[in-house]
Amino acid sequence: MAKWRIGSLVAASSLAAAVLCGPALADEVTYQNQRFGTKASFPAEAFPEKLPAPVEGDGLAWASPDGAQLFIYARQNGGGETPASIIRDRGKADDVTYKASGQRWAVVSGYRDGKIFYERYIFRGDLIHSVAIRYPKNLRSRYDRLVGPVTNSLQGPSG
């Protein structure tokens, strides 16, 4: 009887660990911007096509054949932006369905041009680091599960 309980406990613990850890990022790519130090990771198979780099060197973007896009970048905060102002401005231009913020971060999500978008911003010194994911509504089940692991991997030093 004791062996059965121990086996059940081990199985339950393994299941709980698998659920709490979330999906693993297979063949993970970690991009770090040379100019600002912005860093984030994503699964290579989800965004296999690297898009042309912007001239300013502020970040990079990737795309998938099914229309999803990923952007990892930073910018100078010369205009005194705040987490609240980013959320307010997104609400003016987009159909925002989710927003959250703290003193040095903001998350905003919703619909833009017929696609779902999810953006995370972190404020470090005079820099705003960001990761944004956009994908067609009909691919929600595929990309929604990537949003948390990808956007939570965002890091950036103070500028």
C-alpha cells in the first residue's frame, strides 16, 4: 500500500511540474540586440524567417509562413513615455482587450488590422525594451501558447 502511495505521489508531482512549467521552447533562438542589449528567446520553428534589419539597428523581426510576426527591439525614451502612456496610446490606435502595468513595465494586447497582437515593454533607465507578437485570429490556438514564454523572456539593461 505504501509503495502505491509513493508511486501516486511521484506521478502527481511530475504532472504538476509539467503543467506549471508550461510549454518548452524547442530549438530556442535567443536574440540580443548589439545596440541596446535587448534580449529575448523564441522557438525557431514558430518564426523561421528573419526579416531585413532596420537601418537604425534597434532590433530585429521574424515571420512565419502562416502570417505571424515577432519583433524584438528597444528605443530611447526621449519623450518621457510611461507604462500608462503606452497603454493609453495603444488604446487610441487599436482595439485593446487586455492591459496591465507596473512602475517599470506594461503589457497590452488586442486586435490590430485583423490580427491579434501582444506587446510587452520594460523600462530601464532611458530605454524602452519591447517584444511584440502578431498573428492571424484563426491561429490563436497555435500562438497563444507561445505568448507567455516568449514575452516573459524579454530582458534589457539600463541605457
